[in-house]
Amino acid sequence: MSSPSRVEIKLRMDPALAKGTYCNLAAVGSTPNEFYIDFFQILAGTADAEHRCRVIATAQFAKAFHASLGETIRRHEELFGAVAVNPETIYTATGGN
């Protein structure tokens, strides 16, 4: 069985998008073929979250991204210590489209 070939991909980033968007809340949904990840910004002490971005991905990409994110978090915690998740910052979302 032959090993898969690697393709080098050149990443280009739009300077306007490179600034980034701060998000501290995400909602994830899926269909049989796709995953939807909606990113929001919620300010402390409020109950309103502003929608910042929606990413639609194939199921295969979502699973690969999950693995990549997990590995990146593992390396981050090796360097900087465990990332604590505060149960008070886990929100229940309502509304939306």
C-alpha cells in the first residue's frame, strides 16, 4: 500500500481578516454532511451575544480540525500550564436563525 502524497499549500491571508475577530462563545450544529460553527462575542455581565462569524465545513474537515485543535491545546498547556474552564462561563444560547 503506497503512502499518501503530500501537497504543499500556500496560505494567503486578506490583511483585513488578519486582524482577527474576538469571540468567546460558539454554537455548533451539524447536518449529515456539514458542520456549522457560529462564533459570538458576549460581554461580561450581559445576556446578549453579537454574531461575529459562521464557518461551514465538511464533516471530514471538522474532524481533522478537532484533532488539530486538540493537539494545539495540548502543546499550549505543556508550555503555559493547564487551561481552566470556568463552569460559570458556559452559556445556554437561545434565539438565532
